[in-house]
Amino acid sequence: MAPSRLETISFTTFYNIVNAEPRYAKTEYHGVDPTTGDPNWDVPVATAIDVEDAVAAANKAFEQWKTTTWGYRTERIARFKDALEAYKEEMTDLLAKETGKPRQFAAAEVDNCFKFMDWHIGLKEPKGETYDLPEKYVVNKFVPLGVAAAICPWNFPLLLSLGKVLPAVQMGNAVIVKPSPFTPYTALKMVEIANQAFPPGLVQALGGDDKLGPMLVEHPDIHKISFTGSTATGKKVMAAAAKTVKRVTLEMGGNDACIVLPDADIAKVAPLVAMGAFFNTAQVCIASKRIYVHSSMYEPFLAALTAVTRSLKVGSSNDEGVMLGPVQNVMQYDKVKSFFRDAQEQGYKFALGGSGDGDSSKGKGKGYFINPAIIDNPPDDSYIVREEPFGPIVPVQKYEDLDDAVRRANDTKQGLGATVFGKDEQLLQDVAERLEAGSVWVNTFPDPGPEAQFGGVKESGIGTEFGTMGVLAYANVKSITTVKG
């Protein structure tokens, strides 16, 4: 009898995937369990030879894959979903281990992967316009572009890596996944499982050190870079990709504004704003990072938001009732603590937290835990308002005039997401239209789904992911004009 899938995949041994085969290396690295600070499993550091082999295998696989039909590719995605679902519990455990996020939210990320797969399975092939003119036919087509490299982040390492693989292969491309060195594990296993459904070389994974990303971005036989990460790194990716005129999709940092209108229901809205600000320990690019509240309701809203936030239990992944896990890595932990220190040094008032550097919830020096904090009405030029903490500390500010609130919300070089809360439907839509952001959520916390285009404006990004346009981001456009007669 053939071994079952659960007997063929090990969740304690990790390696890169090149041409459907495990690839080891002399040099290894490891992530860290952020709940303890202890090392996780070793992972090989991909070499220049690994990159060359993976790129060659990807281009070979692409030559065949690009000739397949949309229906065939979609059927393979359905097979991939079946294979991944067999490891749902193992992937949830692994995700919680590498990120530290509460188990319920690790499980939700895994479930979201299946929702994204279902959306792609049900997606009809996008078609370009055709024109039958008196003297000619014009056909506009979308064609696969080649080999894509997916450079993935550490905050949602499984969902955001899968979110690059699916549109790439559905559009007819090969893809090489580069997971974050902080969280390589679920992405590597996802790619290993994907090879049960796709031909060798089509979906590969290379993890490594800080030399790997530039090797992929500058490689002349990689045709597309999809990057999710910081604005500073994204700018470097864009500059390096320009050398070979690669297509790029960049989803970068945000300093997202939340505007609470004067007619908002405080009891209803405060929990939604808290979720938008602190979900995933605020390690979310579209987290609400600047909250603007009308002066007429500022004090009661701040009290309600503080009460909700105080009730959010901080702890390890499997602690009962835990809502917020640790900061994922020590580098980010130290950065978040710098926002606490600055606010304390400047004498800003804390509505919640702020009793010490980072305000550790464990008190034993183990794990990267930080209790959530709220700063009461700091100035617009403060560090906490101008910069993105990517951690559980948020400013709440007063506004008197809505036009001024919108101006202040837009007064940033970034424009990824925004939220607005209130009762007047027309006013809500007007504010949403005026906010300079790639995504705006009305009367809900930020919650991107596979059907909604997702991308930033200004320095928050180039291009879009998800939705039909996210699939077309992996296509070139070809126009064929045929003269009649």
C-alpha cells in the first residue's frame, strides 16, 4: 500500500525545493519561536548554484505550462487545495510555532488559504477586448510572462506566500517562493505540498540569507518580482529590477488612518477600531495606526477603546483566551520598544500601558511580548504619528473639522489602507473617496479578501494583488491586429 500524505511530509525537517526535489546546503539558519526566544528548526541557506538550478527548472517548466488551458491550471489548483487540506492541523501548529500568533488566528490564516483557493477555482479566465472594425480585427490578449519570484513577509507567512503562488500559476507562469528568514517554515511546507499537484520546476522555494533576494531580483531569467515588505526594501527591489526591466508588484508599508465620525455608535465602533489597531499584535501592514476622533466624543470614545484594549489577553499561542501573541522577532521587538521610549521621553500621556520599555507581559525576559498601549492625543509631528510602529502601540488624536481630519489622514508619504466609521452613509462614502489609500474599509476593521484588489498608492506600493487584476499582474498584454481582405 502506498504511504498516505501524512506519512510522506515531515513537519520537523525543512529544506528548499528545487525542481520538485529537496535541496540541502552546508550553511543553515533557523527562525525563532517568539513566545520563548528559543530556536526553531534548521533550514538550508540557498546558494548561487541553487538559484541557477531553480531558475533553469522554472523556465523549463514554464515552456510547457504556458501552453496549458485555464481550465487545466484551475483543476491543478483544486488538487493543490485537496493536498493542503490534508495537513490543515499540522500547518496550523507550524504557523503558530513560527509566528507566535494565537492558535485561533493561526487556524484562521490557514482557513483563509482555502478561501483564496476556492476563489481562484471559481474564477473565470479574464479576456481582453476584441474589436471588429470595418477594415480590421483587433484582439487584445493576456499572456503569461514567464518566471516570477515571490519575496514574502513574516507577519502572514503562509497566506501571503500562497497569495502570490496562486495567481502566478493560474495565469500560466512558474514561481519561486522566497520566504522570510524569520518565518520560513510554513511557506517551505506549502511549496513541498504544492508539488503533489504541479509539475516539477513550476513551484519552487528558496530560503536563505540577505544575499538571496538580490540574486533573484537581478537574475536576467526571472521576469517578475512580487514583493511584500518594508518601503525601504521595496525601493531597493524596484531599483534593482529596473536593470533588467522586470515587472514588479510592490506591497509595502502603511501608516493607515482611521476616522471616527461624530455620529458613530461608540459601543459598536470601539471594538472594531481596537481590532483594526491591534489584531495580530498590530503586525499588519493595513492596521489602523493613526486614529482620529471628533472632539465631541473624544473622551468617551477613548475610554471605550481603552477598556476594550485592556481586555485583550496577551500570551502564548495555546494559552486559553489569548488574543495577542508576541512580536514575531527581536529586531521588530526592539523597534516597537523605541516608540514606547520616545513617547515616554516626550512626556506624552498614555491612556493605556507605557509603564516601561516595551511593557513586557511576561516579566521573565522570555519571548517578545508587549502589552498594547494607547497614546492620548500626541502632536501631529510626533514619532508615533509620523512613523509606522508595526507593533501594539497606537495614537488617538482629536479633530474639530472633518476636512482637517481628512487632510491630516492624507498627510503622509504612504497610502496603503484606511478606515472610516459612522452612520451617515453618504458622508461615509464621501470620506472614503477622499482618503488617499489603495483600500478603504467602511464600518469594519481592515479585512482584505481574495475578490478585492489590494495595493497601495504613493510610497506604499506599485501594482495590485488579489482580485482579477492581481492575476493579470502576472500577464503581459499582446495585441493582434489583422487586416481584412
